[in-house]
Amino acid sequence: MPFVPKFIDLVRNSTTTVGTADFVLGPAVNGYTSFATALQVGDSFYYSAIGVDKPAEREVGRGTLLAGGLIAREPIGGVKTNFTGGAKSVALIAAAEWFSAVQGAPLTAASRGALSSAAHRQPTILSEAGREGLFAWDGTNLAQKVAVDGAQGIYIAPASDPSGASGAWVRRFSGPIDIRWFGAVADCTSVGVGTDNAPAINAAKAVGAARSKSSEILIPMAALGYRVASTLKFTEGVKLVGQGFHENPGIVGGTSYPPPQNYRGSLLVFDTNVAGIQLFACTDNLANAIELEFESSTGSILEDMMLYGGGGTLTAAHGIESRTYANLRNVRIENFAGNGVQILAYMAGPNPYGNASLSKLDHVFSGANGCHGFYVEGADANICTLIGCNAYSNGGVGFLDKSLIGNSYFACHATSNNQSHGAATPQRTKVIADWPGLSDISAGSYVTVNGGGAENAYFGCYTEIGRGAKAEITGAAGVFGGLLSEQDNHTANSAGVVKLQGDLRLHKTCGNPTIHMGGANYAHIQLEGSGSMAWGLDILAGFGSAYLSADQFILRNAAQNKDYAKFSASGLTVPEVSAESVATPSAGTQTLFVDSADHKLKRKDSTGIITTIA
């Protein structure tokens, strides 16, 4: 067995042992603890023995406490002292040998095998390429963690006990778990070429989960990408972090570098028809209850990395698919056969189970994917926030939203989508099924498929002119500023949509909402109240003729399903009503109406008096 010393202060016994036999311990020296009290049988330690009356007789060595109050002797010099008669003392010490090992040149191991076979138990630096690090011995039962860490990224069992039950070497580190510790190699020069790093990443994930039920995993920056031949599935919380990414223009010094060679940094390159990363919620579906019950990657974070797909025809091969609440920050997704980002979540029904509401995507770029750039669907895929996201050159829609309640888009950008137009591919069949409006080559930037009444909000969003530029914003949505507010809908189906390009201020006046608007070129704005709700309207300077040249402005009472006034280029239109049906207005106000009895314009004041105007 390797020598692993125990260190305990003030341990000393007397002995009368003679010759080279094992020390027979006498009583503890006055003021000291005895070996039998401080240690257990089988414990190892450094000792020194010296004659009380014959100090020239001395010995320093490695000892082991034996049953019956004996100490087995192993002198450091190799030769036992032949003690003569008289009293001696034996003490537990920290020998110079131990200090030399710790304070001298650091111990190193060239490989995991060498570390596993080491006879010592001093801290050791592993120098194996990609797996470098400091390891320290832990003598507790680590069998469970050793079993999980088959790749020996963090736990290395000794050759004498490969199970780890008697202890193991444990990596000392702070921060994220590096996938290189588990054998990851960045050597991918093109799709499907290079070391498959899925086992290494899954090993890092498993060890992280075993340590804390969640993990922080590092994808280090490299000159080439890390090939991944199978989907990375997370059923526990994960923080998957990179160190950034960048690209060159594709041609450097006259040499062309096609994707993914033109990308650098923390880059995962997936094989053809392979989905990228999947984040799962727990499930109530019996079909996969064993795999996912009580497991959830809720709250996971992906940041500062790029995922490059191998293309293909499998429309379910999405770059990132999330069925639970997650945060994506500074992530780029390209060239997957399915959607770049798919958020799909239902808490009930036969659909994929989960709740992705309140997810946040911050500066996520999704481009050149076979289907849509961003796809959001589900009764529980709401109140998500997309900030500074970019959808470009995708086969389908840039941003396709099928949520129930709605989501918010801030300063997002779409360009050159609907790239599958005219193609006969599985992707084309799929995206047309998702939204038939893609039959128009000019449509496909932002689309709300309003099956559940989603009330999306778009703030300062942009769409470039040309292919895929037109949007389809439907339902009770709002578009505030940005070029998207100037873009026509693919169809006229925009009832309930408010598009604002000028000034909007909302405040309450005596309990009733008042709207002030200024600007020009308003196409169609509808204000709806209910019951006795009153609306105040101020048309500010600069609105005038430009406003009247537009379509119309309607004041409507939704509860009564009646238009009370229409402003248009032809003038003011007021419906005819019977004088008896006109309610008496509140003090200080008057009601304008056309009497159906004589077709004359009249007003009714707060005292009930009706006056003919014309």
C-alpha cells in the first residue's frame, strides 16, 4: 500500500525496545497524547525515536500502528538502529522527507496512468496534453464519482483500487469545467471531419451533474471547431459558456476559407442532419417519464459561442431547441437543417412538455438555416424577450411567433429570409405548412400566426427591403418605431395592430385614457373603449393635412359595436341616431349627433337641451 502519513501534534510514548524489533509502546510521555489515542490501527505516520540516556541512538522513519501497541519500523535511511538497553521515546513527527516532497520541485505525472500508479500521495501536476492541472489525493470513498467520471476529467482512481472506494486523485480547480479535461479536441476542418467531442461534452455534463445537479461547462476558444456527431441533450441545469467567436471574410491572402473554417473561437460544428443543443423540462408523459421525470434544465444559460450545423434535410434538426425557461446571450447559430432557435412549450396536451415563458434571448444571431431563424410556439412560450437578435438568410421566416399570449421584440433585425422560395425540399414543405404566406417571395421577416391571440410588441425592429421583407403582424399587436413600422403587411389582415412612427404619450385624465399623437403618414389607427369609457384626442401641430391624406381615423365603442365618428380625407362622418337615444353628457360637455328624424346635425348639452347646428 502507498505510504500516506497522518499528522497529529504532540504524540509521544516511552519504550524500552532493544535491537531492531518493532517498537513496543509504553505509557505516553507526560504532557503528550499516546499513539493509541491519536491513531487507529493501520494508520501510517513519520516517527522519530531517540535514547533518553543515549541520544546517539536515534532513528527517523515511516511507521505503522499495529495491534497490541506496536509500531512497525521503516527507517528513511533504510537501516534500522540497533538500540541497546535503557529508556527511549518515540514521537510522531513531520519528517524532512515530507517537506522536501511538498516544498521542493513539484511532483508531476506525464499521464493519467502514471498518476494512477503513483506510490506517493502528495499533490501532483498532471502534464498530459489538454488535461493539464493540479491533482490532490482524497482518501474518502469516491466510488460513485469515479464511476460517473469514466473519462477521468476530475477523478482518477489509483491503480490499486480502480473503484475509488479507498480514495482518488481529485482535480483542484475553480470556475467552469473544461471539456478538454475529458478529451475534447478542436480539430474540425469541415462538417463531419475530426474528433467527435460529444462523448467529452456529455462526460463533463455528467460529472457536473453528479457534483451539484447542475454544471458550468467551458467551450474553450480554439483555431478550429469542435466536431459534435450527436445532439447534446440537457436534462439538468447547465451554464454552457464559451470565450467568444469571430469570422474572417472567407478569403485571406488569396486563399478561400469556406464555413466553418472561416470561423474561430468557441465553435461547435455538428454533423449533417444532427440537431444541436436541446434543453428539456421535466415531464408528465409516461413515454419518457423514466428519462425525464423530476429532471429539468430550467434556468440554463448558453453564452459566448457559435453553433454551426451540417445542413441536410431533417427539418427537426434545430440549432437550439428549448422546452423550458432559458437565457441565451451572444450566441450565433448557422446552417442547421431545421430552425435556428426553436422555443416549443406546452404544460398540457400531447405536445412537447414544458414551460419556456420568460425566456430571454440577447444578441442571438440565427442565419442560413433550412427552416426558420427563430420559431416560438406554445401555450407556455410567452412573455419571452428578444433583444438585438438577427435573423438572416433562413429558408423560412426570420421571426415566426405562434405563442398564446405574446412576446416582446426589441431592436431585432431581419434580412433576406424566405430563401427556400422556389425550391422543392423538405424544408420548403415544412415552412409553407407553418405559414403559407411564404409563397410570396417578398414576405417572411416577422410573422405572428395568431391562433391564440398573441399580443406581441415590436420596439425599434428593422427589416431590410427585398426578399422576405414583408411582415405579417396580426392580432392585438403593437409596432413602435423602426423600419418594421413602415413595412406593409403581407396581407391586409392587420385588424387590431397599432403601428406608430411618431410621438405617443399615454396618461390618465379623470380616470379616462387620453392619447396625444403627432407625426405624419398614419395609415389606420383604431381606438376602442367600452361602456362609458371616454377618449380624449389632441391632434398636434404638424399632423393636419398629412393626417387627412391617409386612410381614416375611427372612434369606436367596442361594447356597442358602433362607430361614433370617422375622420378621413372626405371629412368627418357622424352616424344618424334618434334624438331620444342620445344620452345626456356630463357637466361641461356636449354630444354631437345627426338626428335620424330630420337628418340635421345637432348637439345635446349637459342639461338635456338639444340645439340644431345645421
